[in-house]
Amino acid sequence: MSRVATVAIIGRPNVGKSTLFNRIVGGRKAIVDDIPGSTRDRHFGKAEWNGRGFWLVDTGGLLPSSTAPMDRAIRTQVDMALDTADVVLFLVDVESGSVPGDQEIVELVRRRGKPVVLAANKADNLAKDSRNLAFYELGIGDPVPISAGTGKGIGDLLDVLVEALPPAPPPAEEDEIAVAVIGRPNVGKSSLVNKLLGEDRLIVSAIPGTTRDAIDTPMRYQGRVLNFVDTAGLRKRGKIDDAVEFYALLRTQRAIERASVCIIVVDAASGLHGMDLKIAAEAWDAGTGLIVAVNKWDLVEKDTQTAEEGRRIAVERLPFLEAVPFIYLSALTGQRATKVLDAVIEVADARLRRVQTAEVNKAIQELIAIRQPPQASGSEVKLLYGSQIATAPPTFAIVSSRPDKIPDSYRRYLVNGLRERFGFRGAPIRLRFTGRRRERSG
């Protein structure tokens, strides 16, 4: 895999890093809020300028001298971002001017020996604003005046930034699987992603709600690129009492929309809750593959029927979960955690599987021979022939003499039969019933 250059945005809290991140990558990719410290983890976004693509990494607000636990955790995250960055984008605030905390960050960056681009934010009136000049005293080059909020000066900044990037690698094809990791707060989503990555890539804390944004984290496994999105813990809307939590919920929903596979992480002691089931149903209806990861399995007192009983209860509430892999694991110890990676590839491949028309029709005829479609009054209900018309998710068109008379129970029977024959484990299947052409035209 050809490595794409990485740029890390760093700076003190509330200087506008997430706003600048959003401005460069486009869209609301990171949380933006007036609360200092809203961004607690690294998160990635793909950006492009003048034909040059690069990864942009947003980081939490850095207070190098602080000994508070969360500030120390953010310092660790920033250190890791700096270690992986090719260029550092250091953001300062013209409204507060150069402060001791900025100089502390400069010393931290200098020890890395990485190229640095200095951007002076909140210079809303570029023509008359010279406050950026005060940052020459930092001794790391020309401070580029910008306004991340209005977009002023961003083009000039990106020109300087792209010039500082290392030579572009040759283009490469990427077989990427987007994986959304979802679930209620404090069920171990970040711990699971950390275990799979083999690196403490996300901040893990016993405080519910620590992960407030969705963080794109790519990795390679069995020759495939898996791009994990560790999302904020889901809560009922009535419990979302500030803008950060509101945007966290939106980020979760958007992550599901763009994912190929969703991993629903649940606590083994409490199982699937109503919000888990609601999000699972939304993801399934959107055509996303699903895996249920039952975490903290090592802490549950169990017998030979414990796992099966939990699955049975879930399937009673959402019957399609019968087709979804359940993996019982411990993110803390790593027990069966790697099975999640194998399941992600299996489900992603199933979602893209295409079946030849002759095989589809053979399967349909075999299913009809076992169980005929229920008959409606007036004329016979027949299934004539079918074919697969789409993937992601697998979609089949079936021509029928009475397409409007196929009951839901028989649709489920056909879906289950096609899944059993062609191995669409974890992937939703869609059926579309149509009439014969002459009947449709008449």
C-alpha cells in the first residue's frame, strides 16, 4: 500500500483546530463546539489540494504543563499524532496572541524535527489585521493569517502546506472496508478497537462518554484495508443535553450510512438494549452488514447454554439477527477479539457477492418445490424467474404472476433460503417482485 502523507493539526484548546479541519476536508467531520477541549481523540479525514491528497489528523487541545488525567491522555494522543505525521500544522489564535503555552508546544514540535506550518487563526479581516506578526517570536517560520470560520486565507495556507509535504507516492488501488463500531456508552468500543489495532490509538477511560467523536482509523489485515470508525456511545435523544453529544449522535448515524459493515458492541452482562436494536435495524435497512460483538464475556458466569440463550432473546426481538454473526469476546484480555477481523472480511465479501442468474433460478425453483407461495383468490400466484440485479447489499428481482400477493412470511422464507445456499452471512438481502413485462405494460 502506497503511503499517503499525513498532516497533524495541533494547538492549545479552543484555537479552532476542528473548525479548520472541517474547512479543509469539507463537511462536519469533527465536533465543533465552544466548550474548550471538545476534541479528545485523534480523528482522520482525507483532504486534497491542487491534485495532492493527504490525511489530515485533528487532535485534542494541548496543555503540555497540565497534570490533569484527561490533559495527560490528550498529550499522549498528540505525541502519537506527531510521531506519524509528515508535516505539523500548528494553529495559534490571534485574539489571545502568543502565550507561554504556544512556546511549550513549539519545543515539543522541535524535538520531532518535522516540517512545521504555522497558521494564525481568527484573523477575520486579513487586509487590515497584522496580529499574526506577533507569532514570528515563536521562531518557526512565517505565520500564515487565516480565518477557519469564514474560509479566508485557507487557499494560501494549503499552498504552503502542500509545498511542505514529502514527494507524492505513486497511486495505488485500495481494497478498503469501512467499519463502523457502534454501541451504548462504556461497553468497550474503544478498548476493542485498540486491541484489534495493537496500539492504544483511542483514549480509553472508565468515564462513560469519553469518546465524543467518530475517529477514522485504518489498518491492514489479510491484505485488506479495514477503516475502523469508533463512534460516540449511543444514548436516547432525551439525554443529549449539549451540542457535543448532539453532534456525536449525528456522527454515529453518518458513520453507519457510509459503512460497509457495522459492529454493534454490547456488554455481555446487559445484552442488547432498545437503542442497540433500533440502530441495528436502521443499519440493516440501509443495506449495511452487521456483526454483534458481545464484550466482557470473561466477566459473565455462564454454562453451555448462556451464549445461545442471549442470542435467542435478541433474535426474538429482531428476527434478522439470526443471520448475523455473534462473537463472544473480551477486549481486555483479547479473547477471540481477532475473530472480529475475520468476520468483518466475511461479511464485507458477502455483501458484495454476485450469483449467476442460472444459479439464482435453480435455487428459487428448489425453494418453491419445498414450499409453494401462498395462493390468493382470483388467479394462481407463481414465481417465474429471478436474477441478482445489485450488490451492496445483494438485491434480487423476481418476476411473479401476482407480485402484490407475496406475503412477508414468504419473502422471509426466500431470503433465508438464498442466504443458506449462497452464504450471505451478516449481509442484508433485498427482494423486488415484479410482474411479467406484458402485464406491466398493460
